[in-house]
Amino acid sequence: MNKVSIIGSGSFGTALAAVLGKKGCRVSMWAREKQVADGINQNRVNPSYLKDIELPDGIRCSTDFEESLKGAEIVVAAVPSHAVRDVAGKIKPLLTGDELVVTVSKGIEEETFKTMSQVLTEVLDGKIEEDRIGVLYGPSHAEEVALFKPTTIVSAANSKSTARAVQELFMTPMLRVYLNHDITGVEIGGSVKNIMAIAAGIADGAELGDNAIAALITRGLHEMKRMGMMLGASQDTFAGLTGMGDLIVTCTSRHSRNRFVGTQIGKGKKLDEVIEGMNMVAEGVKTARSVHQWADKQGVEMPITRAVYQVLFEDIDPIDALYELMTRNPKEEIVI
């Protein structure tokens, strides 16, 4: 496959364009803003994201879906998770049905509690078969991917041939792609870890110490596994790149948007104030609400998720939320 359409020109979409462009693929991007498209086409730089990265000459960008999708053999959905349903509906009439569609958007849709591949499967039904939809997840901050620093990620799909085609497309000497056939586990891990990154950031901002952050990461992994296995995922997936791997990098990296949000809140800022000062989306904010609602509806115990939800949306003081976590009834450490 040598013609790829990347729908979305945020940091990760731009980083993937840089990777594929350097590999020799013909890449067509879609941007919502004309200034972004003009910047890429005229100056080889995205003026809004990863501004220091010069993009290869073969990359073109348009604000028109039809132009961006023309001739594409694989379509990458790289828009924020809350926009996936709307964007998928808009591109559906323009698809031939022969494309592979892969999403790099991470999140759980509110109200429906669907993963991003499930949203695509539902919206694109009748045009793109479910077996032609996959995901590309893993510990991969765009800032490092775009600089071609060593990164490992996972290609997952219900179809082995689809997962392998995505693997072959994105594999480079500095971007190693593994196959995983547990698409549910991959998506749950890659989404819920953003909630835990907010929790780790809150602990950091409130200067609660390394012990607290280690506890949040470890028990956060437990919550990810609990939710995933309730939805039919494999336990082993959460020990891999889209479980523990993604959790570690998102909870500890200076590049993590979700950790940044938590850190600012831990220092005393309010959510609206933090969000207004960012030009990128912290997926964990919306995911915290949807996963909390799912857990509440299903009767699944996810105390860290609940605490993050309360801090973000119920104005609970982070210290009070921590006290509630620490004073829960004594339990055995059960490793699922």
C-alpha cells in the first residue's frame, strides 16, 4: 500500500505523516483549518502542532475530505475520540469499500461506551466491513515518533490480514509494530491509561510523592484489566505495550497531555482553566466521564477512575479524593 489518507492533522496524525512520508508513501492529510493545510503544503510545517518538524515533500494536505481520500488504500482516523463518529459519517459516502480503516484515536465514547473501532464499525456499516477496521495503539508520544526515536506500538484488528497489513505499512527501523489479536484489550488499555495519567499528574502536582504515583500506576493497571476482562479482553494484553507500556509512558512523560492536566489540577487550578490554556486534546478528561458512567452502570469497582471523575467534574479537592482512596476498607492484593 502506498497511498495513505490521514484524517486529522493534530500532533499524532502529523507524526505518522512524517514517518510514512520518509518511508516513501504518498500521504494525503485532512485538516479542519485552512492555515494548517496551507502551512503543510507551502512550508512543509504544521503551524499548529509539532512546529519544529519539517515534513517530507510527498505529503499534501487539504480541508476537503474528497480530495484527501481520493485513491487512498488505507485511511487513518487521527481525530479526537469525541469527533470520530461525526467524521466517520462524513467520509463514509466518499469511501469505495476497498480501503482499510485504522484508528489511532484513544477513548471510550460517552453514552454508548463503545471503543473507537466499534464506533467506526457501526458508522461505516454497509461500506467498510468490520474485518477491514483496525487500531494502532501503544506507548508513542508524537513528539518522539516525529523525531524517529525508537518506538514500539501494536496493530490490532479482528482480521489477522488487516492487522498484518497495518503492521507492514507502519513498520520502520525506528517504529517497530507488533501484532495483537485482542482488539478489545488493546483499546481498553490504550484509553483507560489516560485516566490514570491524570491521577498520576494530580499526585505529582500536589507533591504527594513517588510512592503515591507508583501506587496509582499499579492499581490503575488493575482497573484497566478489570474493565477489559469484563468486556471479553485477554488478561495478557494488559502486560503488554498497550497496557503496562502505555500506562508507564503516559503517567511519567513530560510529553503527556493527560499528566499535564492532572499536574495543573494538583497545583490548584480548575479543569476549565487548564483546558483553555491547551491547544491539544487530553483524551483522559472525556474518557474519565464515560468510563466512570460505564463502571457505575455495570457495578464494577474502579476507585481511581471514580476519584478522577470526582476531582474533574464534581469539584472534589484532590487531597480529599486521595484520603477516600487510602481509607477504603482493607483488601487483599488480588492480581487478576
